[in-house]
Amino acid sequence: MNHALRWQRSTFSGGGEGNTCIELASISTHLLGLRESDSPATHLRTTPTPLAGLLRHIKAGGFPYDKLR
């Protein structure tokens, strides 16, 4: 399937312009794309279950992303 993906920004992006967002797109029924807006040509592919697990882990404070900067 070769179609343009419709990327949706995270609600945590603040609605502002710029390259500070995580974006998600539906690739197929069971496949999602995930990318950073500052690197739009590079994206990860995943399924809903692992992505949901990652988001739960982050929300629970299990991923210290602020320490990676």
C-alpha cells in the first residue's frame, strides 16, 4: 500500500508550531507509525499493544526522558 500518511500531533505539543512534537499515523489496521516532528523522514513502526504499554510506563514515571537531554 503506497499512500500518504496523515500524521497527528500529540496533545502535549502545546499546539504550537515548530519541531517539538511526537506524531502518530495509522499505517494499516494493525500497524502504527511514530515519529518526531524534527525528523519527519524517520519513523518507527509498531502495533497498538506495545505502544499502549510504552505510554502506560511513561505515564507511571518509568521512563526518565527528561534525563536524556
